[in-house]
Amino acid sequence: MAQPPRTTPDPSGSPVVDLVGTWPVVLAESWMHMQRLQWDALAAWQRSFATFNEDFWEQWACRYAGGIPIDA
């Protein structure tokens, strides 16, 4: 589980955030975001391929099967 960043006192009085413990969390979140983008791209490609397949089937059925497809 991720821990909140620790603060160390600065001589000027303002706290300094220690980011040593947070870099694995940032890396994991970046990796998960990249994976989501890849899955979205794959899903979009599959939707376009399915639409092409349906259109191709309807054109084939109208031309060679003698009419409108059964599910139309």
C-alpha cells in the first residue's frame, strides 16, 4: 500500500516533500494508464472490423442470396 509522502523540515521553515517513496506508485499508475489506452485502441479496432464485416455480409446477401438479410 502506498504511503503518503514524508515531509522534512527545511531551515527556512517550509516543509520539503520527500518523493522517494512515491516513484513506484507513479510508475505503476503510468503503466496502467498505458495499458488502458492500448485496450481502448484494440476495442476501437475490433468495433470497426465488426462494422465492416456486417456491411460486407449485407452486401453479399443482397447480391448473391437474392434479397435482404434475415436479420435486417
